[in-house]
Amino acid sequence: MAEAFHFELVSPERLLLSAEITEVVIPGSEGYLTVMARHAPLMSTIKPGVIRVRQPDGKEDSYVVFGGFADISPEGCTILAESAVHVDDLNREELQRRIQDAREDLADATSHEQRTKAEQFLHQLMTLEGSVLPA
């Protein structure tokens, strides 16, 4: 059985989860990463995606995040999300609004750097939409 560690998922609105867990999968900016007890220290930005949490009893839970930071240490992991909701509470209209805003940001981009960043964010949101919402 995997060793448990302390995990917190915090958004500006509220503390979504504070619990002892055995595993969390995070959508890091360089790709998904799995954190377990005694992980080496690491800070990472996170991209829009799904955080999957496994509790000591094996139960899994998922949360949708729209960017932020992960602070990982041997003692635990804290995610400071720009915005986050439980996957069951994800509002389709809100996600569609975010996608539309990202499309507008892409259309308004005036430099190559802005355009690249806007394209990446739009792609991440559309990937998120495809992974958590039924067609």
C-alpha cells in the first residue's frame, strides 16, 4: 500500500481539498506528473487540465484547473490554482466562455509571442473540453 502525504488544492475562491492522499496527477506545464509521498522538491506551473487524486482507500477524485502553480516537497503538495472546480461541478457554458475568450485573445494577438501563447492556451482548453465533457 502506498504511503500517504498531505495535499491541498486551493483556488482564490476557496480551499477545495485538504486531505491525506497517496497519489496526485498534475497537468504540469511540461506534461502530466505524478506526485507520491517523499517526492523530491519541485515547483511547477500547471496548465488547464484535470487533477486526479487517489485516497488511501483507493477512491479517486478529479478536479478541473485553469492554470496555477504546484509546490511539491517530501512532506506534501499544494496546488494554488488560478481557478478550480470539482469535475462534477464543471459548467459547460463557463468552459465555452473561456474558449471563446481564448479565441478572441488569439485574434487580437499583435506579436508572435502573444499569438503562440494564445494558441497554446486555446489548445489546452479545447483538450480539456474533450477530456471532461461528453460530446
